[in-house]
Amino acid sequence: MTSFLALLPLILLLCLVTTATAGNDDDAPPDFSGFDGGGKPCPNFRCSSGQSPVQKSRTKFVSTGCSKMGGGMMAMGGGGMGMGNEKYATCCDRWHACYQTCGAAKTTCDAGFKSCSADVCGPDDECKKSADLSSMMLGLGGCQLYDQGQYGACECVSKDKVEGKRASALRSFYKKFASPESVGKVDALAKKVDSVSKMAALFRKLHVKYPKSIRVEVDDEMARMQEMMRKMGEDDNDKKVPGDTTVVVDEEDEDGDDEGETEEL
């Protein structure tokens, strides 16, 4: 069972390549455009004329982990991917927070994850394979998760109130996660970040500096999967002979049906 889970990334990749190459010429490259909304970029959050999008005060930045980076499509495989213990888990948390940062472009968030995971994984091949699969899931997820994050993070205000709203959002963040001395710098900082993109870039930097600003949550589906994997690991250990790495399999297990295992899946 464990070996099957390790093969899931390869199975998923094979399915994607098969679908992408269907009907193509033999020499034509695979076409993955259908998996990312036809290659169209996700539009940024926009307000009506005379208003500007601003980060909501007291925004809660929440990460549901690497397994939820495909718009609800859970990816699992080797190297701990999908189990919450990925080596690059912090990069996934920042990615979620980026989607929940008003004005952050989806392409910027996705590129930030790829850069972060590449730095964290370094020469670790297993880590890089898992991170590459996570990156692929970003394209499969479309715009839904990004749109949800932006609509939850942005509010439209008249342009004469933008600076004050930015200061309020920053003040709320600094009071909760930074030192008391930093709060006094908020007004001056709000004047410097005089555009939506500059404000978004500042929040991305703040999430790196203050990782506790991102609350990590494990949903019920992920919790059940983690518990199942833990029990499977215990069962594998129970079947091992002390001093030997060979797994002892009863004849009944080998020849009998596997309905119980199928139900767990």
C-alpha cells in the first residue's frame, strides 16, 4: 500500500501526459493549456471607478498545507508530500497567504512558491520531485482558490481613504505579530506603499519575516488521511521481523481478498 502511494505522482503525471497528447501529432509537444483555464491568466481583483482595492484590516491568513494547492485536488506521494511534513511546507504556507493578500497577482504567488521550494529543497531530489508536483497542481487548480482569497482579502474604498485604510491594515498586523516599536512606523510606511502592488509586496515580505502570521490548519479530510497513514506505518512495523527488514506476509493476507484495504482507500 505504501509503495502504491509513492507511485501516485507518476500515475497522475502519466494521466496528464496521455490526455494532453491525445490527438496531437507525434512530434507535437504535450498541450497542458486545458488544465489551467486555457492558459488565460487569472484577473486581479478590481473595484468600480473611483475606488481602489485595499487589504482588509484584521485579515486572517490561513494555510491548509501543500495538499490543498490544487483548488481542492489532494496530491499525495513520496517524500512526505500531502502529509503536512513536507520539507518545503513553509513555502506552501506563504503561497496560501499570498493568495489571501489583496492585489497579489496569481503568477507572482505561484512563482514565489517555485523559488522558495527550490531554495529549500536544494540538492534533495525527493524534495524537488514533490515540489515539482505541487507546482504542477497550481496550474490544475485554475482561478477558483485565488479568486476566493482575493475576494476575502480585499475591500473597495474611495481613493481619498486608501492611505488611511492601508495604515489600518498594517497597524492591525504589526500590533499582533511585530514588536510594539514597529507600530509607530505604520503611518510613514503606509505613505510609501502608495499602490496596490507595493502593498501586496510588503505583506509578502512580512509573512516571511513573521511566519506566525500564517495560521496552519488541517482540514478533516487531511486529518483522516494522516491518521490512516500513521496506522499503516504502525502495521508495517508490526509485520517486520526484529533485526531484519523483510516484511512477513501471512498466506491469508497474500491470497485473500483485499476488500478491507480498498475500503480504507
